[in-house]
Amino acid sequence: MTKRFSTAAHWGVYEAEPGIAGAPAVIRPLAGDPDPTQVANNLADVRDTRARITTPLVREGYLADGPDSREQRGREAFVPVSWDTALDLAAGALDDTRTRLGNQGIFGGSYGWASAGRFHHAQSQMKRFLNLAGGFTSSVNTYSSAAAEVIINHILGGGDMINAGCDWDEIHDNTELMVCFGGMPLKNAAIDPGSTGPHIDRPGWERCLKRGMEVVCVSPIRHEDDNRADIAWLSARPNSDVALMLGIVHWLDQHDRIDHDFLARCCVGGEQLLAYIRGESDGVAKSPAWASDITGLDAATITGLAERMATRKTLVVIAWALQRADHGEQPFWMAVALAALLGGLGKPGQGLGIGLGTFNNYGAGRLPFRNAAFPQGKRACDSYIPVSRLADMLLEPGTTIPYDGKQVTLPEIDMIWWAGGNPFHHHQDLHRLCTAFRQPGTVIVNDSFFQPTCRMADIVLPATTFLERNDWAASAHGGFFTPMHKLSEAHGEARNDHDIFAAMAKRLGFRDAFTEGRDEMGWIRHMWGITRDNARRAGRELPDFETFWHGGTLSLPVDNDSSGKLIRLRRDPEAHPLRTPSGKIELFSETIAGFGYDDCPGHPAWLEPHEWLGNEAAATRYPLHLMSDQPKGRLHSQLDPGSASQASKLRGREPVLINPDDAAARGIEDGDIVRLFNTRGAALGAAIVTERIRPGVINMATGSWFDAEDPGNADSLERHGNPNVLTRDRGCSSLSQGPSCNSALVQCEKFTGNLPPVEAFDIPLAG
Ligand SMILES: Nc1nc2c(c(=O)[nH]1)N[C@H]1C(S)=C(S)[C@@H](COP(=O)(O)OP(=O)(O)OC[C@H]3O[C@@H](n4cnc5c(=O)[nH]c(N)nc54)[C@H](O)[C@@H]3O)O[C@H]1N2
Ligand SMILES: Nc1nc2c(c(=O)[nH]1)N[C@H]1C(S)=C(S)[C@@H](COP(=O)(O)OP(=O)(O)OC[C@H]3O[C@@H](n4cnc5c(=O)[nH]c(N)nc54)[C@H](O)[C@@H]3O)O[C@H]1N2
Ligand SMILES: [Mo]
């Protein structure tokens, strides 16, 4: 059999030719991919980038003084050392920490996307190692959708229900009106966790528009793909969507357009919610006029939208971004309520499409069996935090916080190990995070590139990239499997994460338990075998490993069980209950009401964000609402030195979208370097003056590597354009404690100083 070479990334699947004799590998998007993404272009140039780590590195002060030098993190140069030196130091620190504090003193939550591939999954490798070493403090939920995961679990029964949606064929054949909260940012659909299949969203969307589907986008930003004359744009104030949805339902109620039959058969709590909307419970009717004050949209616009939604087969689409905000649970809960009250839930092409356009092929559903994951082993320690309470944990150990009906005591941490994530990308209020990272005795990071978390570490261990090892990938949506062939030799002294942790395990006396005697190909075959067995039990047949390994991308038909659950519920709620306490959709949740949280009552409600355009601070010092969306030219912070990412910048800085009114009031012109600031920090960016953003709102995408002149000092300048020096580090609410980056106020001015160089891509080497 002729071997076909292939590989996969979170942004696509690729046919490949290995790089022979040191030449770079050549990768081409899968034949027939209708919309391959430019994100892949970053790969070509980063192979030899100066930010690639070639040897283990130890921070100068740590090498000399160990943990006593912790205050110098982020300010010191690094010394190249041998693997033995680096791993001995790491093993010593780990042993010391667990002896003094117990294993919960080691933080291994290590959130992050790492790279595609089921075996070389950096986080799983690390967690298996730490579990065998006696355990670690872990984290729950994600930066992507923490608030949605928690609220949807309560009201639809099961976190998998955040996938309840429909595919483009179903939309094409049924949907008359699509109302997109968050618009349709198809740049995001380039990505899918674990790899993609063909990128089908843009053609799917265009097919529906061509057929005459009406679209209304509600968003402070108009994206490239929804900026068209045939798409209506309602540019509401950021974070005001719940008020808009309440105003719509108020109109539906007043005009007897609510599906009371569906409400009675398939939902609980409709009456409590309607009592709130009518103003019976708090004296305030949530009328379109009331919503107009909050959203900044005309009452007539809201009424007009309500009327169209009532008379057309309507699909409500909601972007994940809406829940990365103060009280982020509420827009998701209210979107479920809106779709339920309209009566479309459980009907083809109607109801709710959570996250359509957020990932490639999102509506397509999933396979009815589990892909094998690299086994993390038995959890040996029950200490955990809600994922985005990271800095709180490091700065306020011993504090108890509410979380989803429980009380979580933040543990004392003396060692952090991070593999496959970049908290100095994903966390909020990065200067505060610098202070937090200076608390524990030891910080270790595995990465291929010297991203900003490495700079804040003591020991940096160089990992291979996915191009340098064998693996296989499976898409999260749609049923695509791709063999990932090793296409280049390891760069410098880089090692696979598996080999790094196997060498650590050897030092701590459990190498065999860690490897189970398998090498790379042994594990890959083993994990394919488990997946094949799982598939067979679900009535699906996968090829044997050799056939799979020598073939290209494999595609299997998927089931959409999450939307199937809603279809079955609608048909016969007694026979097909949801996994909620009532078995029905919970528009009022006794469970949540029972928690007694002021910031998350028993039904969806309008709760004013701490920072938004309705605040006192907005009227005075910080009049602009900062949105920080996903970057078009890269995945988060990955491969930021690469060409697609660099091409998305202006003069090497992250673009800032600003409305012409706001620009003119500040003397800012297109292309000017600007300074964004608030009490938490200041960042440079490059202005793009455009009508595509609502006045009073600015947008800076995430992912430019954090590059502060003095990390930890909020008065120092971040030179590159990282919005997270400005965002607020607070949980959405007591319920989810999710990240709330999309509720932040800032000021913006023209930057007139000398433009400082960006230093983020230089590895500070001693000597
Ligand atoms: N303000 C603001 N902040 C946000 C968001 C926002 O919208 N606004 N979005 C949030 C969201 S949705 C997310 S998911 C997070 C993303 O946050 P992260 O997932 O932390 O971001 P990435 O840049 O993907 O970080 C992955 C890191 O893993 C490294 N890596 C890749 N492959 C490997 C490997 O095989 N081994 C090792 N050891 N390392 C590897 C990469 O080089 C990179 O440094 O950010 C969140 N932060
Ligand atoms: N190219 C690329 N694609 C990606 C990623 C990437 O890094 N690069 N990251 C992936 C990941 S991990 C995730 S989780 C998803 C995230 O997917 P999302 O969270 O949906 O993406 P964002 O780009 O943060 O936001 C989408 C849009 O929501 C709108 N929005 C923000 N706040 C509000 C609001 O309060 N109200 C309304 N009505 N609209 C609002 C803005 O128009 C914003 O552009 O994207 C994935 N796709
Ligand atoms: Mo995400």
C-alpha cells in the first residue's frame, strides 16, 4: 500500500510531504476544502523563528537562588541548560512541594488548546504524570464557555446540550429568519478543537442567503461576512442582549404570540418568567420601550423584530462571546427562553443554534461514540478551582468562593506546571496575573515557542510541534479522523511532552506505570483500537489501524443527538425527559433559586454588568466598551510570529476598531498608533477607523503576545496590543465563576511618543 502523508491542526486537515534532509515539510489543505484558512500560513515561517525554543532554559535567579528569586519572574534572562539539569531541578521542586504542602500545592490545571492529536495532548500527558506523582490541584470548565456550560447543564440537562443546534442543510430547507446574537463571524468557523474536516460554514451560509433567508445580526461589531446590504444590523450596546430579548418576549406576550402549548408540555417556570417580564414581580414591565433605554435601539426596531420573529420560522443563533461577560449565564438562559416561548425548539431549522459559526461545522453534531483519549489516570487529589479563578487562587489562598451551589476553598499553591496553554494569553488583568505568578516557589512551562508564560517561568522545557511526531486527530464536530505523520525531525533539543514526562516519571520512580511499556506508535495503535471498539459497540465500523494510517482523512456520518433530544422532548415529553430535575426545559430553576445568589436568580433576568456603557465610569473616565474577539489570522496566541498573524497587524501592533465619531473626537486617524488604558493597564494598538463598529465601542482581538515594559506594573506600557492587560478579572457570577473579559471599559488616545519596539518574540538569554 502506498503511504499518503497527512497531518491535522485545530484549523484544518492537510495532505503533506515530509521535509527531507532538513527541508521544511510541505502541507496542502485537503483537496475539496471549499474554504481553507490562512491561519495555516503561520506554520511556514515559524519553523526557524527566533521565538522557537531549542534547549531547556532556566531563569538566572532561579538557577542561583531557587524560589527565593520569585519576585524576578518576568524581569530576568534565561540560561540554556542540559535536559538532566532542567529535569533534576523540576523533580526536586515537585518533591519538595508535595512534602511540605501535599500534592494539592501543585497547580496542574493547565488550561489551553495545545495542538491537535489524541496522544500528544500536552495537558493529558501532564495530568497523567501528576496523578501518578500523587495528584494536583486541577480546574473545571473552560475560558470558552464556562457560563454556558454551567447554566445549560441546569436548564437543558447536560453540558453536551451546548451543541444543540442544526446544520446548514436543515437551515437551508427550513429557516426563514435567522437572528444572530453576536453576528456571524465566520473567521471563527476556521477552527474546531482537535482538527476539522472541510470548512463548510461559509458555503453553507452563502447558500442560505442565496435562497432568501432573512438575517438580522445583533452585535456591536459588523463582521466581514455579515456586512452586506441584505443583512440587517442591529448595533445594540454590548452586554445588553438580555434586555433586548426580554423586550421581544414582552411584545410576544402582549400580542398573544407565545406558544403556551409548548410551554405547558415541555417547560417549567414559564409563568414566573412571564410575571417578571410583565412587571408583576418587580413593578417594571420589560417592554420594548424599557429595552430601548438599555440597548440603545429604537423601541420600534425591537417591536418590528419581535413581529417578524413571531411570524416566520425563526432560528435564534447565539455566539459564545456573549457569555464571556458579567452575568454571562443570562443571555444564554434567556436565548433558550426566547426560543422556547416562540415555540420553535425541537422543530427543524428553528429554535436555537448555540454557537453556529463559533467553530467549523458546529451544527453538524457528533459521533455516537467516544474517541480514545490519552488516559489521565485516577485523580489522586480532589482540590480544584473554577478555571478562571487562577489569579484569585494564587493571591488569596484560603479564601472560600461560591461556585454552582458549592463552596470552593482556594488552595495554597507553591508550584505551577503549565503544558499546552498560555495563561498570559487567556487570562484577564495580566498585570495582576504577573503579581499572582510571583507567589509560588516554582513555575515550569512546556512549550515549543517562548510565549509570554515562559518569560514568567523558572524552568522552560522545549516541546516538539505536531509536525515533529506521529499521532492521529479527530474533529470535535462532524466525524473526521486524520492520521498525523511525522514530517520533520525535532527542532534542536525539543522533546515530545510524553518523553519529557516519562523522563520525569523515571526520576520519581514510576516510569513504567506512566508509559505502560508503550512507545509513540504503540500508544497510537492502542488508542485507535479502543476507538474502534467504542465505534463497533455503537454499530459503526472503523478500518484497522494500518488501513487508516496509510489512507487520508476519513469521514464518518454523525448524529446530532443534542438537537435530537429536543425533537424527542417536543414529540413526547413524558417518554423523553431531559436530564433536568423536572425533565423539562427549566425557565425557572428551583435548584438555582435555592442557591440564593444575588447575581444569578431563579429565572433569566436583566442584571446590570459591573462595567458597561450604562455605568457612571462610562460617562466620565472610561467611555469606551472594549470587546476582545478571536483573531482572524491565528488561533489565540499560537504562532503569533507567523506570516498570517503578522499580516493582520499594522506596524506590528494589534488593530483597534474604532468608530469615526470616537476617532474624530480624539484626533485619531486611520492607521494611527493609539494607547488604550484604564486602571488595570495600558496597551498600544493601531487604529482602524470604521463604521463597522458602534460608537462607544472598540475592538482589539486577542492573541498578540503580552509585551509589557514592566510586567506587573499597571502603569507600564504593553507595547504589542494585548487586550487582556485591560480586561477585568472577575467571575461572571457565583454560579459559574466564568471569565468575564467582554465587560470592560477603557479610554483611548492617540499615541504621540516614540514607538517602542516589540520584544515579545526575543528570548532573553543570559550572557
Ligand atoms: N480578552 C479575552 N481573553 C480570552 C478570550 C477572549 O475572547 N477575550 N477567549 C478565551 C478563549 S475562548 C480561550 S479558548 C482561551 C485560549 O487560551 P489558550 O488555549 O491558552 O491559548 P493558545 O494560544 O491556544 O495557547 C496554547 C499554547 O500551547 C502551545 N502548544 C501547542 N502545541 C503544544 C504541544 O504539543 N505541547 C506543548 N507543551 N505546548 C503546545 C502553543 O505554542 C501555545 O503557547 O483564551 C481566552 N481568553
Ligand atoms: N480564527 C479564529 N477562530 C477561532 C478562534 C481563534 O482564536 N481564531 N478561537 C476559537 C475558540 S477557542 C472559541 S471559544 C470560539 C469563540 O467564539 P466566540 O466567542 O463566538 O467569538 P468572539 O470572536 O469572541 O466573538 C464573536 C462576536 O460576538 C460579538 N459580541 C461580543 N460581545 C457581544 C455582546 O455583548 N453582545 C452581542 N450581541 N454581541 C457580542 C462580537 O461581534 C464578536 O465579534 O472561536 C473559535 N474560533
Ligand atoms: Mo475558546
